[in-house]
Amino acid sequence: MRSAMRAVAGGVLVWAISTPPVLAQANRSVNPPAVPQVPKTLNVATRVGVPPFVFEENGELKGFSIELWQKISEELGVQYKFARNSNVRDLLNAVKTDKVDVGIAAISITSDREEQFDFSYPMFESGLQIMVLAKSTGSSSPNFLSLFFSPSLLQLFGIMILIVLVPAHIIWFSERGRDGGMEISHSYFPGIFQACWWAAATLATQADSMPKAVVGRIVAVIWMFTSVVFVAYFTATVTTSLTVQQLQSNIKGPDDLPGKVVATTKGSTSAKYLSDRNIQKLEFTNINDAYDSLLKGEADAIVFDSPVLMYYAAHQGKGRVQVVGEVFQKENYGIVFATNSPLRKPVNNALLTLQEKGIYQQLYDKWFRDR
């Protein structure tokens, strides 16, 4: 019996010694450590309308964040489908409710968001900045040319022309060819021009004659009172426009924002910044509406992410707006996941790989330096 056991033991020893190293290694790795399983197709939420990070051109998504995710997906070996959102609040809600697997755009990493989501390593360093209407270079005086052609004054001039025509026609009809009356031709032309001149001169309190007919005198009295009101309104409009221009030219940093009307987007870190400091704000669903409010004079300034404002000022808003002051409230952008998402580690590894290969730097140069 002992001899039999010795024979078996010897055989096992000989087999162990003679087993090839590769086979032995394979036997040791039968149970490898568990790794996160990445789905073959990912649903990716993004926010449209924040160039140069994400924007739509001919129905196709483009931008730094879009191309960065394309490179990440190549490293992960997965397919993806983009889900478009108009604002960051909807994007975060889609991630939180598991409607999508991941979100990427220009999403700031904040302490409040860290409590509800997981974020990747920072993919971009950003911060807030201020944008105002452009002013004449080298001059602190108001831009009277832009004021004269502003929408509010052009509208006012149009109204003035229309209301001048009303009394002018009444005066022409009542005073035409009247002996001892105003010198107005009986013919429509040039009689109506003479009546319009009288109405405009009365508006400016420079009329050199008055109508003699009863109807003409009644109209003249009404028109004189109307002129007083109109001149007062015109003066107030010009004064307001000049004041707004002066206020805008005085905004040079965040300390100048109190007392101003500032536009931004809903649910953004810039909106929170303004609320925390009790600065009056106009909140819009997307940043393009905020740009319009500034150009129309409804807002004195815009506070938003610095790279987004810089891109707009250098492209669509060139010559019309300018970014002022230094970057403040510095923050980082990240890719957002639901809490404890198994995708966080693989995506972080892919980001590091892209940085090591120099691919991230190529994308950065393309969207922020070469343009």
C-alpha cells in the first residue's frame, strides 16, 4: 500500500515539473479579477448650443466635447447614440434617472453635483467671465452713432413720422387755398409737404404761423399738447439709452455687477453665482437667447463660461460684443455619470490614454488655439 502511494506521489511530482510554463500560467488565471463590463452601445446625453463644446451644424453634432467622446469610445471599443438636451438641467436629470449612461458637454464639476453624481477626471479647465456690448476703442464717451441707429430710436422716429402725417392732412384740408390763412397750396403736392413742415415745426416748438379755420385751430391746440408729451418721451428715451451705455462701459469685473441686469442660463453655475450675490438676473433656456437680450439692450451684461463667451465674441458677435475682466469662479468640466456607475473607471482610463498619446492636446489645439 505504501509503495502504491509513493508511486502516485512520484507521478504527480513528475507531471508538475514537466508541465510547460504557459500552461501553468493559464491554470493560475482561471479566475481573473472582475473588471467592469462596458455595454457595447452607450446612450450619451449632451447639451446643444454651447459652442465650441457642442453645437449643431446641418443636423450634425460638432465641437470639442463631441470629438473627445468619439476618441473615448474608440478607446473603449463601444458604439454610442447621442441624446440632445437644450440645457444642463435636463442633461443631468437624464443621467440621474438612468435614461442615459453618461453625459458630456460643458458640465462644471461642483460640490453640489458631486453629492448626486459621479464625475470623470477633469477634461477642461474653465471659469466664469463677463461679456458686454462693444464700445468705441480708445474713447470713454458714449457712442452716439450706434445710439442714433439703435432699434428703440429708429422705432421712435417711425412713430413720429406717422403721427406727423395725421395733423398735416387735417391742416392741409382745412387751410388749402384759404384767403388770409396759412400759405398752403390747394394742390395735394406740394400742399401736403407744406402742412407736414408745419406739423414738424410745431413738434419742435418752431412754428411760424397758425391755422385760421376753426377745425385747424382745434387740431393745432391738440397737436401742441401732443408735441410736449412726445418731446418729453423722446428726451427720456435718449437719456435712458445714454445711461445704459455708460453703465455697460463701467462693467469691468464681477465687482461691477451689483445694480446691473445680467443675463445667463437656467440651472448653470453662473446662475447660482448671481443668485448667491443677489445680482438681478435674466435666465434663459439657452445661451443664444442671452446673447439676444444683450444686443437688444435688455441686459447690461452676460455672465457665463469663459470659453463659450470667448468663442462667440470671436465669431458671431465679433465687433458687437466684448469679453471684459479676468476669469473668476474657476471650475473644471467633467463627464458625468450616475452614482457608482461602472463606466467611470474605464472612461477615466481612456482619458488618461488620450492624454498620453497626445490626442487630447490635438483636439484642444484644434478648437481653442488654431481658431
